[in-house]
Amino acid sequence: MEWKKISEGIKIIPDGAFDLKNTFDCGQCFRWNEREDGSYEGIVRGRYARLYCERDGIIIENCTEEDLEMIWTDYFDLGNDYDSIRREISSGCPELSCAVDSIDGIRILSQDPWEALCSFIISQNNNIPRIKGIIERLCDTFGDDTEGGKSFPGAEKLASVGTEELAPLRAGFRARYITDAARKVSDGRVCLEKMYSAPIDDCRRELMTITGVGQKVAECTLLYGLHRLEAFPVDVWMKKALATHFSGVSAESIGRYAGVAQQYIFHYSRLLEGAVPGRKKDQ
DNA sequence: GCCCAGGTATAAA
DNA sequence: TTTATACATGGG
């Protein structure tokens, strides 16, 4: 990965494609918003950020060399070459080539574990626009003020608030799940920090002790919040319709990048359903 | 109005 | 053990 300091901030030129829109709008995160000028704004680690695309790279505004090292290298997984990961998935599992080729420049973000857990609890039986709305109200109501908006409220904060007080979020039946997660994470019954490296099956079990966290939310937390790219075994992300479409896909064939493969499948299925703009596959 | 959404808890078979 | 249903809410 190359980068250079410019007057606006820092310009990064990653190894392999990096498309901001595809990365932020593929359903892995809920707090990045596109502005009219095509730039994206969001809040990461309690700090406002704005970025935009240029021909050969991506500009991170007001970014210092230290920010790049301490935040963005991890957050955007800049040490990984996602073109190479794509090739590995496609060659290990040719059945997935159509899905892998259906979108370009997605990177798996390394989000805050608690934010990912909480966000994907909210995501269950819900649609993306409404998920974003609930999360926005959650931050507006309980987050701390930052320069460009509100931070994502910590588990401690939400544990100290009752389920009753979550009513303004209009999260429905998920409100008590948020409370249970907040309590277990803040008092240590669930330790997210150790899940960066603990055996992944132990992590799964521990996450699923939270009410409202099943297989799917656990895998999403591990993939997006703890950057466990090997998360998401096939049987979790394959819906019935997809299972017939990708009948040749097995857990072994996608191996250590199952989570990344899943992201391509998710996009591909939305493409077939017309939920995202793009070329629809010919019959 | 109707269907459904990046699921899960709970009850019933 | 597997299968059915309720769940809160609102986007399309």
C-alpha cells in the first residue's frame, strides 16, 4: 500500500481495488453516509471523518500520519490485498466466481466490536434503511458529542440505561436484546477483546449466551467487529434459494476467507433480487 | 393495505 | 431433534 501526505490530508493508494461506495453500501456497516458531492462521512473511534475517491486513490481528509497508522490501516485492512483474496476464493471455489465478479473493490472493515454486535442485533428481521435509522437515533440519544456528530454509545452507557429508555429508538422487540448485550459486555460475562484471537468456536458460544444473538449475529460480530475473516461457515449464510444456486460450495473450499466470500454472495443475491442497482444476471 | 426485512426465542410436533 | 409462529416497526 502506498500513501502520501497532501494538503487535504492523506491520499492512500491501496494494493488492489478499493471502492468506497461498494465498501460502505454492501451491508457491513450502517454509519457511513454519502454526501451530495460523492464524499462519505462517518464517525470512527469517536471521531468524525470524511473521505472521497480520486482517480488513483482515496483521500482521507484532515488525516495525519499517526491517524493513518493508528486508525485507518486497521479499519480499512490496508495490509491485505483484496484482489488476491478474490482470486483465492474463485480458484478454491469456482462456483463462486459469478458472485465474486459481481462487485469490485469491497474491503472488510475492522469495526468496533461492540458497535458491530449492537448493530447486527438491531439488524435482525429488519431492513437496511430502518437499521440505519435506529442506529442513528441510538447515537443521537445516548452517544457523546464529537466534532461532526455523536459517537456510538458504549456498552456501559447502554447498560446503565434501561430497556424502557430505549423506546425512542423504536427498535421494537430488539430493545431488550440490546440491554442484555450491554449488560453482559459491560460486566465481563462476554469479553469481546479476547475474541480477536480466541478459538472461534469459543467466541461463537460466548456471543450466543446473549439473548437475541443467534448464529447469524454471532458470525457478523466476528467478521465485522473482530475481523475474523474465517467466520461465516456456509450453512449460516446460505439461504435456501442460494443453496441451490451454489450447490457446489463447501466450507472447505472457501476456507480461511469464508467471511469475505459471504460478502460477495450477499451482494450477488441482492443483485439478483434487484435490491441493488447493477447488471441483473441474464436468465 | 400488503409483503417483507443481513433472525431469534419459544412453543409445539 | 426438527418445524412453526410471534415478534415491533416501517420501507417499498
